[in-house]
Amino acid sequence: MTNIGFGIDVGGSGIKGARVNLDTGEFIDDRIKIPTPQPATPGAVAATVEEIVRLADWDGPVGITLPSVIRNQRALTAANIDPSWVDTDVNSLFHETLGHRRISVLNDADAAGLAEVSFGNPEARSGSVILLTFGTGIGSAFLMDGELFPNTELGHLLVDGVEAEHLASSAVKEREDLRYGQWARERVSPVLREFERLFWPSLFIVGGGISRKAHKWVPKLECSTRVVPAELRNRAGIVGAAMAVDRDLTP
């Protein structure tokens, strides 16, 4: 019998959810996506999450990712969502709209890391690996022999006086109309070299929607550490969220 879960990935531009086969990491059916409400306040996002669950006709446990540091089920930061998220009790918030079911809330890049270890690139399971998700911002997950160190925020590290995600996110590439090679060499490479200088990883894994075009930019990166594309790409957040609630992970 197939083990099925449900995950929702809250991003700066879209909120996405799907049923997940927890044995394979594949979606059971099509992903549901609704634009992130603006402003992305806790109440507005919770209402959108409720709508996705309703459209999916799902009545089981729900895992939810947020672009926030999550500790003891409280949002401590708010990256690319409304500042009113800071210090929100996220578990209580989503129980108010989703009712009495099991809910896990975790950082979006951490969810991607969990998914990549289980269902993605096998190299994520050994050594000191930094997974980076490029989207509206830059998310990060630290993995040591496949184990997660949660709530790293490398996207906010200063590189040449600028936050890394303000320099090198895929949103910056689109906004400034940068070519893939230019973005890789002039924006992403300096960020990776700074991460190398500070953390000395054995491997970078790059994910997010732009990893679908990895062949256009990963070979153009200029850093010492090997860089490989994530295999789950932008499925990873949803899959990791479904895994988290299935495993009763509540950071």
C-alpha cells in the first residue's frame, strides 16, 4: 500500500502543494499553485494554504514550509514574506485554519535538504554538503553525512557588503535581465567562493526552479568546490514538507 503524504511550500511568489508518494518522492497528482497573497501576512498565507488543502480534497496530516527560521514552531525571521510573521506561533496559526490534524512547519530550504538526501542526488548523503535553493531569495541547508543542521541563513550573509540573495538570487537575474553566464560568473560565483572561505564544504548542491536549466549556468561557475544540480529541483520543498509531517519533525 502506497504511503501518501501532503506537503505545501510557501514561497515569495507562489504557494504550492501536492500529494507525495513517501516511498519514491514522486507527486501522486498535479501540483496545485496559487500566487502568494500580497501582503503575505500570516492570516492571508494561512487562508491560501487552507484553499490548497481544500482543492486537493486532503484530510490528512500537512507539512508546510516557510521562508523563515522556525524554532519551537515559531517563525523567528520573515524573508520575502510580511514582517508580521516574526514571532508568530506557526503551529497554532495553521491549526486554526486546517483544524485538528497533524501539522509540521519547517524552513523551506531545510525541507529541500531532507528531500534531496532521501530521494535526490546520492552525494547529499555523505560529507559536508551545502544545498542552496535559488528563487526569490537564496535558501540554504547544511548536511553532514545526510544529517541536517537546521535554520542556516546563508542567503543573508554579506558578500562584498551586499546580502548574498540580493546579489545572486534567480529573482535578481530576472529583474536585471542577466544572461546565464553573466549571472553565474559575476553573481553566483563570488557568493560560492565566500561560502567556501567560511565553511569549506565538500560539495555544493544547487536547487530551486532555475536548476532546471543547470546546464546553462553550473558549468560556468568559478569556484574550487564541485557544484552539482539538485535532482528534485523545485519539487523538493513540497516533498520535504510531506516527509517532515510523516516523521513528526517539528523544529
